[in-house]
Amino acid sequence: MTDKIRIATTSLAGCFGCHMSFLDIDERLLELIQHVEFDRSPLTDIEHCGPCDIGLIEGGVCNSENVHVLREFREHCKILVAVGACAINGGLPAMRNFVPLEDCLNESYMTGIGIENPQIPNDPELPLLLDKVRPIHEIVKIDYFLPGCPPSADVFWKFLTDLLAGQEPSLTYELLRYD
Amino acid sequence: MTQTFMLDGLAIPFEEGQTIMEAAIAAGHYIPHLCYHPDFTPYGSCKLCNVEVNGKICAACTFPAREGQTVVSESLERNSDRQRITQMLFVEGNHFCPSCEKSGNCQLQGVAYHLKMTDDHFNHQFPHREIDASHPDILIDFNRCIFCALCVRASQEEDGKDVFAISGRGINKRLIINSDSGQLRDSELTVNDRATHICPTGAIVIKHTAYQVPIGDRQYDHQSISEVSMEQDGNVS
């Protein structure tokens, strides 16, 4: 067994931009990996989240699978973190909230320009869309929030090194950004 | 002899007729605010400037300064309330900073940064509001309106035009435009009006000017609204 801090990450209704920004800590990854190991994450391809210390959630909640994944993370992570604008307020995907879901599907799959063989996808494997995209704090308890679109690499670094040092994470004025 | 009141333990001089806000700004002390502007009649609606005056909560922008008052502004309680109020403003409208051209220069965002707000706490209402892009030079995105009524006051008090009004109450409150069609293009508003430039958020923006200042050079990128406000409001009053 290891005494490394276990981190899981996922992207729900997000663009993976927050994950890319996380990787922008660049060579600091080598220092980070001395102290942490990754559980479920796009970086590991582990499919389900085991017991973890920290869960990083990118993206809001737009479909039923997002809800299940989010609850799995909450169940297994001691500290759950909303990462980026979409996780915090729905972000860009939530801009569909002002269009009825049926109209969204019709425009995308039935009546939009250039569509051939129009049909709305209904494979039972596909998760059902929610009527609105929701921030994750409306579904489960969130312990910390890292704003930004995306949060800069320095935000990830400051937050994780604060936690690893056993101190309350805090962002400086320059690191707290909503865009 | 100069009259004074105590603000967070400091003696603040004031002149007869000054509000607590006016005296605090003149003495170089920032009290968070959004609907207050030194050029216009105090409105007292946003409640961000709420302070404790002798133990009672009052809006600093409307409450008169009095000899011997004890005023508390920078306390955990007042700033916690301010953060909750700001969070309510965010969830009651649609404030998507990454896609807003006012980002970096927005006072709502600046106040939220100042208060170290990292989340919106409440459930988002995602209200359905329209955009009025009818005017050739000016755009109104009602999603970003916080009903501070600064445009209402600027149009009335400085432009002499009465282009805007706040209609309805509570959650049905909305900004309306004084024209036969209700559209901005049929109003008297012009790009040089004070009302066009006074919006603290991205609700009223001038077309063809977006994103001209790069990220890093914008108003609140490096400087807190507490400093910017002292420079701007302090010079006016």
C-alpha cells in the first residue's frame, strides 16, 4: 500500500479544457506525482471511482449519466471540488437552458441545415438529457470551488499544494477569475 | 470643530448633509457598492453598502452621517451578507462571465472578486430574458441587468431624457425602455449619453467595441475594485 493522496477527476458537461489547464502545471506534474496518485480519471482510464481523498469535477450536469457519475464521486471522495465555470454555474452548455429541450433536439437532429436521415437519437445506451444544464452544487455537496474558464494551471497548483500542506486552500486576488 | 463618526474604529470627519458613504469615500475608505454612484441621487437598492450604525443595519449610501455614530463595515458578518447578496445577483440573472464582453471591467464581477466569492451558493434561476440589439450603436442584454437603476438616474438627471425605468416588483422586476415600440432604436438614447456608459455590468454595452482590451490589461485584472473605486469615486466627489 501507499500513503499517497488519491485523486479522481472527471469531465461531465465540460470541454476537457479544465483538464488541459491542469496538465499545464507542466514540469510541476513530476513533483505532484511524488505525493499523489490518480484513481478514476481521463488520465488513467480507470472506469469507476474507488475511495479517494480528492475528486475534481469539471463541467455541469446535462444528462442522467452525469448525475450518476457525480454521485459516485461524492460517495467515494472525501473532498469534492467544482472545477471551472461550467461546474460552478453551468457555463456555456447552460446557455441551452433558454431553449426548450425539444426545440434543441429538433434543430440538431431533424430540421437543422445539412441533416441527412433525420431522427432524434433514442438508443437505450444513450443517457437521457435533463431539461436544463445544472451546476453540480445543486446535486451534491461541494467542498471547494475553483472558478475560471478554465482555472489557470497556477490555480490547480495553489489549491493542491495548499491541501497537500494541510492548510486551508485560498486563492490570491490574481488567481480568482471567472473567465 | 470638525464633526466625526467612527468607521471600523477610525474617526471619519464629515460635513453636515453628507451620507456615511460620501464621508467614507472622502476619507479614502471603500464600502462595497453597486447601485451607488457619486454623480447621482442615492438609490439604496443593492444593499451591498449595508453597515451597522449603532447596532442597526443601514444602507451607507442613504444614511446621514451623525456626530458620534459607531459604524461597522468590514466585519465578518457584513462581508458574509455582502457575499450572499452578490451570489443572489448572480443566480437571479444570467451572468456567464467567459462569454461576456464586460468581463474584466465589470463592477459586479469586481465586487465578487473583492468579496472572494468562489461559488454562487444558491440554485440558479436561469430566467428567460431577451436581448435588444435594435439600436445601431448600443446593445442591451437584459440577462445581465441587476436593477441598480443607474441608467434610469443618468438618463433623467444628466441626459434629461428619461429613456429607462424599472417596472414590476420582486422577481417580476425588469428594465423597460421609454419608446412607443419598447425597443431601444425608437428611444432617444445615443452613444454619447451618460446613461449609455454608466452600467456597472454588461447589460448596456456599446456595439463594435468588445474585446479591445486584452486579458491582463482590463480594469480589475490586477487592481481590486476597492482601489479602483477610491480613485474614481474619490475624484468625482
